[in-house]
Amino acid sequence: MIRIHGTGCCLIDFLYPRLDFNAPAFQSRLSKKDGDGGLGIGKLVFAEDFERFAGMPYESVLEEIAGKVKPSHNLGGPSAVSLVHAAQILGDRAQVSFYGARGNDKTGDLVEEAFARLGFAPAEKAPEKPGARYFLKRYDTLTPRTDVLSDPAYDNGHGERTFINLIGAAGHLTRGDLGDDFFDADIIAFGGTGLTPLIHDSITELLFAAKQKKALTVVNLVYDYRSEQGAQGKKWKLGKDDDAYPHIDLLIADRDEAVKTSGCSSVAEAAAWFLERGCGAAVITEGSRPVHLAAGKGIFKEMNGILPVSEGIDRELAAHPERRGDTTGCGDNFAGGIIVGLAEALAEQTPGGTEKLDLREICIPGIIAGGYACFILGGVFYETRTREKRELLAPFIEAYKEDTMSFDFDEVIERRGFGSHKWDGVAKDILPMFVADMDFMAAPQIREALQKTLDHGIFGYGYEPDLPGVLARWIKDEYRQEIREDWIVLLPAIVPVLAAVSHLRPGRILINTPNYHVLLAAPLKAGKETILSPLKNTTNTAGFEHYEFDFEDMNRRIEPDVKLFYLCNPQNPVGRVYTREELIEVNRFAKEKNLIVISDEAHCGLVFDRPHTPYFTLDEYAANHSITIMGPGKTFNLAGLPFGFAIIPNKELRDDYVKTCYALPSPGIFNVAAARAAYGQCREWQMALVDYLRGNRDFFEKALVDNFPGIKLTHVEGTYLQWVDFRPLGIDEPFKWLQEKAKILPNEGKSFGAQGEGYVRINFGAPRSRLEEAIQRIRAALP
């Protein structure tokens, strides 16, 4: 029997469903700056602080915001809700115990009534056996409550909520109230301790005590408004001086909590920071975006990846909108599902075994639990029979596993004999690792769409009025960026467009090097001259080569006749994914020089360490002075079915583009069918691919460094292309040597510009066994 003990926030949620966050009464109460007491979408504020911000009694302003909406109530609080979910799913396989506080009022009675309905017994009446029990310390004050303001239509129908908390008795709960038996458990979970301040302030001591008892520790962060006020926009601390992390096996947070607590700017960087501080693993959510997972030590297998939210639940909600309850409780149920996954993994371990746990498998019950909460009004689900919730979630879990875990990127597929430029054009003893397509089968939805088009048997001119809408939704899901459909221009392919748009303005074109050889050549072949400015190559603290813009050189080289700047991001061949801050500097430079930026973002769906920032999203000037080009060829491995699209918000520039590119053909019907399926149905395949490629990147990078000391290479942040300099190994002509001695064909570095002399670009978009073979060939070829 697995014993799970947890403490933290427990309260009554008063639920105000179906509000309109765009209404003036809500908008006028939004925070103006961090910590000022105003409302924040997806965030929590304390009632007394909000009262001061609003300048009127709290109950009065709440009535003004809610209007005629009358609240229902439900058990709430990150800790209580997560443990309720765990108890419901695990049933008699576990003993689940919650430790918390209540006030001496009717709201406290509601808490105990809710626990009773959920099958939890008071501690004094609950023997040491499977089941659920609660310990509530009674204080002569108010019971904690949260008013939950919800708008299910927010975020394109995904919904959001805002929380106003009255802390009450939770402010009195201390470590002494928990008792020593609290630490006698297999899993100890701390949920939302930002709402139990004295517990939060003792978190390091509590975690240390849990680890001394050999318990696994889970910390589920909540928006820490108290720290936000005290920090004045600075990084939050966990423990007295960030000393709690080495005692945490698994940390769970949403994006805001993760970046605030780590001080980082992105989810991926925050996850890495948590691991560096000593956490065994970190799981970070971003609403409807994929969940980021990272594990680096302790009980978990090492990994760094993402899992998508459940498309099955999204489809069910879209097909049956009447089933939507609200989004309240998604994060708390998510944490509860992860506790379930962790408990089940522990139960399956061999007694005394040392096998590592798979964080990905552990998180799947959490993803489904969090998604399924959208069917519920309130954080908890009141069962009408034993195992009811478990039975309701089971088909979604099985479907999710089938969708996300069934893609076999390790399968070696014979490509010779099928007209492959990459394979049929080289000798049979050569391992081709050059041209930028991958050795993976396309997503099943794409193959199905192509088969349906083929079976129809008529291959006339295409008609695609729905496609801009599909692309706009993908942009919204990928980048949380609303765009108008008329900003989108469909392209027959990316390469001919790079040549055609060079004629948008007279004069020469500025391009950085090294750069995608086609991007360098396209303007020249179209009769336009270019000015080349090398990227600055430095060595970072990890010993990898690092390329960045050299604005001094760009300023020095640019001439008044230059009106276009070609940007490649993610950068091919060096694998950079430029930060938003770097792109802001590009935009500043473009504004100063009156440039239109042509941003080639062909690899935008394949990024590993930070989010990709589309150029047009930087600000209004960037939107009105740029053409952002994307396409499915790289992300979805559809290079043989060329298609692309440009995002051009400025109508005048869009009209100029149409006039300049009028002679280009329309995309073919097979190409459109593949693109429609890719952007509309292949989210989970894309996430699985990115996860696999990240693993390839990590494997190949480590193998090169470990086997060939002194070698120079970049840390690839995006793309599936490794930029390598073998010359430190005493190899004068690496491109020639790799072909003749190692029997590997990469791309020659100098084709990407003069700065590429001596380098090679190696494609790692292949089954991992091919990368292992490449390392073996190189090792065998060395003297």
C-alpha cells in the first residue's frame, strides 16, 4: 500500500462561471504593475490587497464584477484538490491523507461536508488502512476561501480564470500542526504553500524532514502573491535562500510561477534552472500549450522534452460544448494526476530495485486529469459510485498513449529506390547526412490525407479557402498570437519566394553569414547583389561555439541603397534560435536603417531550448516592415511536397508582394492536402518529433565531444543540423576526409559562406542508430 501525505492550501471555492473578462467592470480592475493588488488573468490576489487597489469594499466590487451571476461552491485549494483526485483514482491501492486548517465558521463546515462527500474520513475515525482521511486544525478565525472568476471563452475557447483569496486560518497553519506522523509516507506533497505562509516559510525544513524519512517529495507551486509584493518584480525565493530545491524530487509549476521563481525568461530555461539547483525533475505547464518536462538526477531517467495537451479532450469539448463546465481546477487536478502516476510507478517497481522512473509516463495521468477538469464546474468531481472518475478518465488516457507514444522514429526505412535526392544520389557505401530532410515517415494524418486525395483520382486545380484559417489557428496555438487570415499569403514553396521577394525594393540585400546556402544564392540568381556580414563567433561557458549578430559590422558594411535584410531564424546552419531580446535589436537596427526584414522561419516548429519568436510579433513596426515565411517542409518532413505561407500584416507590403510574385504558381492539391493535415491534425506528432530530435541532439553532441576531444561544435537550439569543425583533430579538409575515409556525406561548410570554410553541416534527423553508426565510422577512420 502506497502512503501519500500532503499539506498546503485547502478552502472553499466560490465559483463565478461564464463571466466576460473583456467587460469594463473586470478590465478596470486589472493590475497595472506586478504586486499592486489588481486582478491578473490566471493569477491570484489576496482579498485585502484587491480591496485597497479597487478603493471600495471587497464584497461591493465583487458584486459589480459578477453582476447577476450567483456562485456555486466546491472544495478547492491546490493541495486538497490534488489529493482528492489521487484518492479517487488510486482507491484501495493507497492511503491518502490531507493535513490542513479550517476556521470556526460555516465555511469550515462546508469544507468538512465536502470531504465527507468525497469519501475522506476525519483522522480520528480513520484507521491505518487504504482509503482517504483528513486532519484539519481548527482556528478561531475565518476558513480560507477563494472567489474564482471564470471566462470559459477566453484564450480562443480554452478558458481562463482569476483567483481572489481570503487566507484566514491557512495563515496560522504551522509545521507543529502536522505532527511527526506526517513524515511517515512514501510520497509527501506540498501543494500551494504560498497560501499557507508559515508552511511556505518552513518549506526547506519540511522537505529535509521528509527526505530523512526516505519519502519522495512533490512540490506544486502556486502564484506567490506575497513574494510578488515583497520582491517588487524580482525573482521569488523558495526557502530562505533557494535552499529547498535539493530536497525536491519533483517540482510542478505553471509558466508564470516557473519564470518568477527561477528568474528565467522561458519555460525551458526555468526547467534547466530548477535542475541545476538540485531538483530531481521539473514539470511546467503553459495552459493549452505543451507541458515541458525535465529530469536530471535522483529517481528519474534523465530527459528533457515536452508532452502535448490532450487533443482527445479538446475534440470532445469541441463536439459537445454543452459538456464544458469550466477550467477551474485544471492545474490542481494536473498535479493530482502526476501524484497518481508517481504512485503507480512506485508500486510497479521491484522491491529493493533501483530502476529509474519515466517522467513522461508519470505525467500522462496528470495531463488527462487536468484536461478532464474542463468538464467539471469546480476543482473536484463528486463520484456517484466507486471508481467512477477512474473509469471516465481511462479511455482518454489510453487514447493519449496511443496518439503520443506510438510514433516509431527509431524505425529504419529504406529510402533507396524511391527517387530520394539524399539516398539515390550517393554511392551505396556512403551514409548520407547532408540535405535537410529527415529519414522519418510522415505523420499518419498526412499520409491519410494524401491517400484520400489520390483515391479521388482527379488532380485538377486546387481550392483552399479554409487553409488560412487552419494556419491562423496553428499560429495561435503555437505562439499565442492572434493574426488575421488576410495577412496570410499561400506560397508554392519557400525557395522561389526568397528569390522573387528580392525584387520588392531596388538596391542590394544585407545577409549574415554563415547562412542557408539557398538563401545566399536566391537573390544572386534573381539578379540582385548582396552585402554579407559575418555573425560573431564566440565560445560560451559550456565550451560550445556560439554565433550572434555583429551589429558593429552590419553598421559598417551597410550602404544607403540596401532596403532588404534577409534573416534566418532558427538559423541554418549554426542552429541558433535567436532570443526575443536579440530580435528586438534586429528590429531596432532595421528601423534605424529603414529596412524591410524577410524572415525565413522554415525550421520554426523544431526548437528545443527556448520558444521560437516569429519576427512579426515583436512590435507594430516589425509587423509593418517584414515578411515572415514559414512552411511545413522541415517541421513535418514534407520537402518533396513544397508549400509555404507568408505572414504580411501590412496591406501595402502585401500588395507589393503579390505584384512581385504574380508569376509563381499556386500550390498543388497534394501539397495543400498535406499542409492542411499537418497544421490542423498533427500537433502530437510534431511534439513527439521535437522530443525525439532533442534526444538526438543531446546524444550526438555528447558522442562527438566524448569521442573526439578538441572538436568544435555549436549547441543546436533548433533545426536538426549540427555545425562542426573537425580541424582541431588534425584533419585539414574535413568535408573530403569524411567522404573518403569515414564514408559519410555532410554538407560542405564553405557553401554557407566564407565563414564556413573548414566546417561541415551534419543532419541528425534520422533514427538514432544512424547517428551511432556515424560516430563509429568517424572513430574507425581516425588514425
